[in-house]
Amino acid sequence: MHARAEGAKCCHLIWMTHRGRSWFKIAATARFCEQAVRHACNALGWMLEVVVVLPDRVQILLVAPAREDRRTVSHRLREVTTQLLMDANVVPKGVEPVWDDDGWCAVLPNAVAHAAVRRVLRERKAQYGAGNEPLS
């Protein structure tokens, strides 16, 4: 289990695609989205633990500085990630919103909650594999 750095908070984010559109149903698109989230976290100086890209949603577990407001963590990361996706033509520019809203962000209150979310997300990632299709 990772020790939480002093002055940091663990956040669980969920982004739903606009109208449930399956933007990430193709494995290459899902992998690019995962890399875009990784790049965005690095650019913001946040530690990404797990990212799970499903056809119609993205779930993220990260550690951000405590000074970051919970309401803006998801927004800031989503903004950088979306721009990377648009620049690479993974999602079209200006056709419709990529995401339903700013997404959901929960600050995990303790190490037990952090470990539980990490375990569930890793299981979900293993279940869907690299091709984003449930494994038989």
C-alpha cells in the first residue's frame, strides 16, 4: 500500500461520456485515453495510481496536493486530457461534448478506503484487459 504523502489527498474520479457514447470501445483509443490521463497527471504534478478506461467512462485513482479543491481536481485533469484527445483526433473537436459534466470526484477519507478503491479498480482493469472487452 502506498503511504499518503503529507499534504496530499487521494481522489477517486469518474467521468461518463456524453449520452453514454462509446468513445473508447476500440482498444487503441482506450490505450490513448489512458496515456492522455497519465500525461495530464504528470503535467499537473499529480501521482496517478490507476486509470480504467471503459467504452463509456473513465475511472481514475490519483493523489493530488491537499491544497487542490475537490471540485476542481476532476475539472482540471479532464480539461488537459480532453485537449490531448482532441489534438490527436481521438474524439472530434466541437461536434458534441465528450463528457456529461465535470465528472465525479470523491476524496477518500483514509488508507482503508484508498486501498479498497485501488483493489476494485485494478480488478475492473484486469477484467476488461487491453481490448476493453470483458474477458471470458
